[in-house]
Amino acid sequence: MTIAGAFILASLVLGHMNGQFDVTKFGWTWMLAFVGINLFQSGLTRFSLMTTILKKLDLK
């Protein structure tokens, strides 16, 4: 998860530097950044809020 999050964040940074992503106008870019940060954090701390929610709902 850490590596996946790092790749998502790196692709966002490279896309922004290349002019492909404009973070001021493209709202989905922020959602992708949020997912990348959560994946990275989850890989480091082994805590995932989504996993906790799914367990409480008895889902796998």
C-alpha cells in the first residue's frame, strides 16, 4: 500500500509539473491525492479507516 500510494502521489506531482494536471481547476485531482495519501499512511501505520468501517458492517 505504501508503494501504491507513493506512485499515485509521484504521478500527480509529475503530471502537475508537466502541465497535465491543474490542481486549481481539476477537482478529481484532489480526490486522487487524498487516496494516495491514505494508501501511503495506511501502509506505514497499518491503520485503515475503511477496513474498520467494513469490519463493523460485517463485510469482507
